[in-house]
Amino acid sequence: MSGHGIHGYIESNRERFISELRQVVQQPSISSQGVGMDECASLIEGMLEKRGFQTRLLSSGGYPAIYAERRGESRKAILCYGHYDVQPPDPLEEWASPPFAAEIRDGKIFGRGVSDHKGSLVSRLHAVDALLAVDGTLPLTVKFILEGEEESGSRTLSEIVRQHRDLLAADFALYAGGAKDENDSPVIRCGQKGMCYVQLTCTGASQDLHSRTAALVPSPVWRLVQALASLKDEQGRVTIPGFYDDVDPVSEQDMEALRTVPFNADRMKLNWGISRFVGGVEDVEALEQYLFTPTCNISGISAGYTGVGMKTVLPCRASAKLDLRLVPSQQPLDIVDKLRSHLEMGGFGDVEVDVLGTFEPARTPLTHPLVRSAVQASRRVYGQEPVVMPLWSGSGPRYLFSNYLGIPMIADPGVGHSDGRHHAPNESLRIDDYIQGIHLMAELLRELGRAS
Ligand SMILES: [Zn+2]
């Protein structure tokens, strides 16, 4: 009866849900430009209060995170992470409708932030509506932490989490919801890679010089290139001593999960315009390498003259930005130490290393009840087996919840689709996916309530 009740409630409130989501998208909240942030935070706080949540703003100097909590039946609690800020909408001329109009066309809502990540955030509130209307209560305590700086690099989130450890304590956690893949299958992501982002700088003479001085003056550009070349061998393995020491072996269970992921290597190569993956790997081996291998990528190199025609110059400075994506259980600061000592041991002690940002890798085991509940709920709502990814190749602040607070965390299938155009013009969300996402969230909360 109640299953039917939830379904009926969600379907009969479709129009109201869509108009409330549109209202949130119509409120700009561009953290990098400081546009509409307070207004958006108040709008969302008001929506939470209307649903019986106690709310407060948690701030550590930047845009505040909204914290909200409503008690439920079981003693267990779930913490839902999301963000209310969005990327700037530029370039404006490439939008088919104004980015904050939230126009509906072809069964989709178009607007900046609709898919990244206001849709996910508001769908969770609509699932709460359905549960309260049909069951009169929530199956477990629901907490929200909605940050306002995700699109600006989550500058103060770690401080906020550290200051409010007890408030944020929970038994389960959901990351900002994900998206269906290219085959329209729902995806559950159980972890993400970590990252350390560093800048290497070499300096030479006190100023740029005429390149005729190259016979006498050491070049910081060559120095940098040689230091960079020492970081990897020709097979693509990172040569920093100890780099792979803490990499967890890929378990048989992880491999089993990878074998069920629809991974089309040829299509990926075609999309990316390459003929071969690093190391020549194919099929499941390629997927394993994609998710479970740490990387050392050069994001950018800057030095000297790169304009048109000739300019003979001996630059006095060269720098490179590196992102090293890490897998469980590598630690970013330990990797930075290993990078520094590798450079020193190799005679590159003069290369300056600045750490610009770090994220720890994080994952929740596939056997955790949270993963099992999400799989069950997905089967019921989507009528198909979800794709379960043991790890994801991107990085983010998930570790603050799963490592620092110790809460098992997954990214649920959410409300997005693979062509949602995050950060790009004409960002969109399919209305049917949105409604299904509300069903999923309601089912998942019920499932977790039963499991507790
Ligand atoms: Zn984003």
C-alpha cells in the first residue's frame, strides 16, 4: 500500500515539484562572482524549514554551508551532501534560452545549475515531502550539509566539517547525486580518487635575457623539463620512489564489479580522438587502469615566448602544474614528501614545490549495507540492475565525510544524465529523470530505515 502511496504522491505532485525546482534554478548563486549567494541560501533554508528541518548556517570565512536536520523513526541518521552554488553561465550567447530562466523544452529543464547540482538537492527535499505525506514521518534522521563554495574549490568546507564533527555525525552519507550513464543505466559510485595539485618552479637569471647568452647562462626551462622527465618512465610508470607503496591491491570483488560495468573502449577512444590507451590496455583491464591506477599528469607548463613568429629569449623562470590523482590508500601529503625527496635525490633540490590543493582518496566497500540498500532501491525504481562503480576517476571533498568523519558514503544515481552539460552552455535535466530520482531517494531512505 505504502509503495503505491509514495508513487501516487510523487506523480500527483509532479507539477509542483517541477515549479519549485525551477524557482531554485531561477535564483542565481554564482560563488566565484558573489552573485545571489545570500538570496539562494535563504531560499533553500526556507524550503528546509517548511519541511520541519532545524537549520543553521555554518561558516568558516567563506560562503556558508546550510546545515539542516529532521529526526526520523530509527536512531540511525543519514547525512546528505550537496551544494547550492553554480558555475558562471558564460558564454551567454551560446545559450538557447537565458541561463536563469529554467525554460522547459523537449521534456527537459534548461538552466545553469539545474543538473550541477540543484536538481539533486531539491529532489531530496521532494522525497522528504513524499515520505512525510504518506508515512507521516521519516524512516531515519535526515541531515543536510549544503555548501556554497563547491564551484570555487570547496575552500572552507574542510574547516566547517572539522569544526562541526559532532553535528555532522551520521551512519550513512550520500554525496551529491550522480547521473545515468550513456546507456541510461543508473550508476552508484562507491568512491573517488584523491589528488595532490602542485606547482614546480625553476628560476635562472635575475631577468629574461637575449638567447645569445645561452652558452653561459643556465636555462630554468631545460631544468624544469629534465626534472619533469625524471617523474615517469617510457612505459608511463611514475618513478617517484615509494609512489605505489600504499596502493591497495584491486580485490577479486572489485574486478567482479568492473566486469559488470558496460565499458566501451572503442567508443571512448573515438570520443577522445585517440587510437590507443596508455600501455595499450583494452576492455576490463583498461577500466581497471582508469579507476585503480594513480597518475602524474602535467596540467600545464609555462615559460618563455609562445607568441607568433620568432623571439629569441632565455627565460628566467619556468613552471609546471601537476595533478597527481591518487587511489586508496595513498595520502596526498605523503606523496608530496616523496616527490620532494625524489627531486632532491636526483639533484633537483633547487626546484621549488608548492602545494596548491589536496584531496584524499575515499571509498566505501561494495559489501557495505549502504551499497546494498542503494542497489535494492535502484532495482525497484529503475527496474534494472544499477551499474556499481567501486571507485570513480574524479576527485572531490568526499574524503571529509568518509575518511575524516568515518561515515560510509556513496553517490546515488541522482537525477542527472550523461549529457547534462555541467559547466557548459545549455545545461539541462530531463524531467522524467528528475521524477525518478525522487522515487529513488524515497525508496533508499525507506530501505535504510528498514536496515537499521
Ligand atoms: Zn560543478
